[in-house]
Amino acid sequence: MSEREREREARQEMGAAEDAGPVVNVLFGSATGNAEEIARRVHAELGELGWAAGCIAPLNEFEKLELGARAASRPDDLLLVVVATTGDGDLPANAMRLPRQVKKLVEKNSDALHALRYAVLGLGDSNYENFNNAAKRVDKVFKNAGAQSFFRRTEADDGVGLEVVIEPWRDEFYEYLRAHAPASPVSVKETASEGAFEATSEAACDAIRKSVFEHLLANLDGVPHALEALTHLELADESTAIEQEAAVCVSEVLRAERILRVPVHAARLLSDADLVERRVWHIELDFENSAAELDYAPGDSIGIVVQNRAEDVAELLTRARLPDGAGGPDRLAVLRKNPVSGTPEAACAGPCPVRTMVERLIDLNAPVKKTLLRVLAEHCSDESDARQLLILSSKSGRTEYTEKLRAGKLSILKVLSEFKSCAPSLELLLDQVPPLAPRYYSAASAPGADGARFHFAFSVVQFEDGRRGLATGALEDLCIALSGAPSSNRQDHSPAYVEVVLRPKGTFAPPADDAVPFLMIGPGTGVAPFRGFLRERASKLSSAEGDAGSTLSRGKTMLFFGCRHEQRDFLYRGELEKFVADGTLDALVTAFSRDGGGEGPKVYVQHKMLERADEIAALLHSSDSSRVYVCGDGGGMASAVNDALVQILSEHGEKMSREDAQSRLKQWGKEGRYLRDVWYWGEL
């Protein structure tokens, strides 16, 4: 089918939905697949709410779908936006074009979106700055353009669990749709237990009987609908396919990004060589041939583009059914969007091997969503497997789902390993397994000091089964080879390369005015960005000293660093102590939690902060623009540091109630004076 035929098919489907009366269109902005899955679930269930389903697509497709123009002639249509916040309060890559598209429409016609009726559901994490900023921004963009909100903006918090907010929101939103459904009856598509089963069971020759499956569904509460596929897999004509770079096959979250392939200049182990757990490496990337692309400041991040492990890819390919006629995983194929998206096009820039798609498009280690578990049940030839998968996807199985999630047992590989009779199609998995996202690391370098070299540090994630994190394991192998360690298997001297994306500039950066005092708290690899801060500061001091008659006004700086052992994992020790010696850093305060020989309580950075409470209070109150930076583990550390700051503000310096101290920190967060860059352990 040609691109023109696909476009015509999409418009025919859109037109069919419009002919049925008012529709609900659904757009999403998703970085890890959560927002997309929620959006697709709502879209799949619209028929039961009395509404025809319109298009479902990324927010970047807003202009192409002409939803603004459609709203003028179809004022009863609704638009739901589900958008996640990523980075430093940013829109995801597949949503970042929306503000510019809306601005262009309004510049041409100020009334272009006055008839548009929309609602926004945001996904965020309150442990990060700019909580749910993407949802707020989308809401503001539409509101400023004159569009009308028909349902309150809702902000889910991954810090306490997305479902805590999303489940009540779904109930209220669905009730609204039912109450405002079009007067004319909607022709509802076949439910998931009918059409979807029929389509999938035809391919799975030993699947359980449809009647048995329907019986299982009827006895469970809250089983999600099967999602309508947004993509389909086509075998390519190998006689006309041309050789292409692997980089043309990238996951959904990277398709709007510029991917750079850069050489690794150097690597060294920062922690003790015989440290088994929490090994930390320093790595340097060389952007000399891409200097124009390296626009960053201390505190910014770089994303490492990862691939699934070869053994994991091979395992999945033994379980997933390939398209008829594929012959094997090296057959070239194209993943295309379906007409329901409204904008069919090749999801890959060109044909690439099926194996490459599995390597680069989907995250084989990410937990799968309940909607996929529900469909996987249809592909089981054993009734007990199907029943258990349906339970996991239902409200009844919420506790078991949560337990498996916390135990790391919900990746597609772990699910297929447990439910051995399940034989899904690869097409289904490419459509619904979460996309493979880059792993981000903070800069430990500074342009003023390091030029075209970008430094970062990473701690090797080690799981109970002995496996390492996807990115950190691959990076460690590369570092071992480059550092000439005895375990290296590298025989040649060719440069090693990594693929990267640069994250847009954020607010986690040192003050532009060197006279501003600031406090840094960074245990473990959380110290990495502060090394960059201090290298930039040292570079400025050196330049000022070399410039006759020039002086640099310096605000006081304090750094609190913590690790387990002073002699084993004191990261960047020599450099940090040199910064103190030359005046770049005024105070370096350390906490070593495991050096007490097991005697007495462990000492962490928050305890050291309380020991220096008067000094911290004086620094924070010495200027109306003083700042606090926290980087590291977003679990216990970030919370404990926040509690210590509350105690310091309430008991030292100006003194105030704990409530006022909490309000002060919250206000500083809004003003950009209390900045946190925190993360959570996972498949890094």
C-alpha cells in the first residue's frame, strides 16, 4: 500500500467516526509509555460510554490532524490530552511541537481554537522540581489560544503511585462522558472479549476456546479492554530494500530527537577495584567532531541510547510469533502506524531486520502494563495461564500485580517465562511493550574547564539475580575495555562509540552570579554535577586571576558528600580537596556510613548537616538569592535532607515554626532557589 493510499484510508476512518456523530479524540505525550497506555485505554473504552472514538496519536500530530479546524465545524467533539512531564519539567519528545503548532495556528487566525473543548490528565512525580509542568503547560497553551476546558485538569503523582489519582479520575471522567453522551446511539465496536479475541486466536492455533475465555472475563471485575493496535508489522520487499544505518530504527520516544554517535575518550574506576557492589565509573565523551551540537551547562544531562541485550533479544524471538513468511529474525520489515492514529506513516525510517526492531524499539526489562497482560491471556493455550493473567490485569489482582511489580517480575521476558503457554505475536509486542528510552546522566564536567569533553559518572546497578542494569552494564563493559583492566576482552585499538541525545537546558545549574552563596548536598554519584559546578567556578577564578585588575566576587559554597567507606568509594576525593585548598569551595563535609565498624548508628549527610546547622542557616539567610541543590537517591536521602533543612530553618538563624519552614522551602522551590535532581534505582 502506498503512502497516499494509507493517508486516504486514515481520512476515511476519521470521516467514518465523524459521520457517527460527536467523537472524543485522544492525544498523548509519553516518555516511558505510561501516558500512552492510559490514553489508549480510554480510547478503547469510549464506545461503552456512549461516544464514538476519534483519532489517537502523539501531541506532535495535532497540526497534521487538523483538530483546530475540525473543532469549528464540530463543536460537540471533545479532546482528551494525557501528558507526562519529563526532564526538568519538559514536554516529552513526542509532544514538544504542540506549543509551536498552536502558536502558528493562532497567528493565522486568532479564533482558530475557540471552539475546541479539551481536558488534560498529567503524569508527574512530586519528588522532582516542576511537578506536572507539562500538563500545566499544555493547559495554558490551549487556554491562551481560546480553547475551552470541559473537565478539570488532573495531576497524577508517581511519587505516591499514579493509580491513587488515576483510578478516581477515570471513574469521574467516565461518569462525565456518560452524562454528556450524544443523544443518538453510538455504534459500539466489538468489545475486547469478542473481536480482539477472534483476531488473535486465529493466529494462535492452540489458544483456549473463545467461550472459555468469555467465561473467565465474566467472573472478574475491572479487566481493561484490549487496546486497538496503533502499529502493524509489514515484511519489506528485500529486492528493493537498501542498506541503512541501525540508527534509523529508533523507539517512539527518540523519533523527535537528534541522536549523535560520539567516541569515548577515557574511562576510569572511581571506587575501590575490589568493591563488588556499587562500583562507580568515570567516563569522558569526545565531542570534538560534534562541538556545535554540545551546547550544555553544568547540571545538564546526557541521554545514553541503549539496546536490549543480545541474549534477551534471542529469548524473546524464541517465544514471539514472527509474521507469516518472515523466515527468521533477520528478515527486513517495516513498522507502520494504523489508520486509527489518523496519520499513518512508517514508524521506522526504512526497512530494518526484525531482530533490530526488538533490540532498539521496546524495553524488554520494563514492567508491562495491565492492558498488555489482558491481551496476553488471549494467546495462552493453557486455561490456568489465561486465568492468572486476567486476574493480574483486573482490579481483583491489584495486590498481586503490585507485589510482582516491586519484585521486578513484570518485564515481558519474566511474564513469558512464568506463563509458558503464552505465544503472542511480535507485532503485538512491538505495539504494546513500553518503548526503549535513553538513560540520563548528569554532567560532571564544565564547558569552561573541559571544552568538547563531556564527563559523567555512573554506579553499576546490580540485581539479586546477578544481572546488571541495561545501560550501566553495557557502559561498564566499555569502560573495562578502555581502561585496560585485566578482564578486558578488547583486542583492537579502534575507538569505542556510544549513541547519545542531549537533554534541553534545565534549571539545575549553578548561579550565573558568582556572588550568590549556595549549598550542595550530593552523596554517592549525586556529587557528579557538583564536580561540574566547581570545575566551572575554578575556571572562572583562574581566568580572573590571570586578568590584571579583574576580581571575582565569590559567595560562600558548602558541599556535603556521603558514601559508605572513606577509603573505598570517596568519589573525586583528590579534586574536591583541591577545590577547598585553592578557595573554589569553602567547606567540604563528609559522611561515611559504614566506617564505624558496625558500632553505633550509621551517619549520613543529613546528620552532618544538623552538626553544621548554624553555618548552613547563616549561608541561606546571607542573601535573598542563596540556593540549595540536592542530587542523588530520590527515596530516603532526598526526604531526609528535606527534613534536615526544615529543622535547620526552624531552629537556627531567623528561626520559625516547622510549618513556616516547610512553606519557605516550597516557596524557594518555586523561585528556583531549592533545586533537586533525584532518581530512583531501576533498570539503569
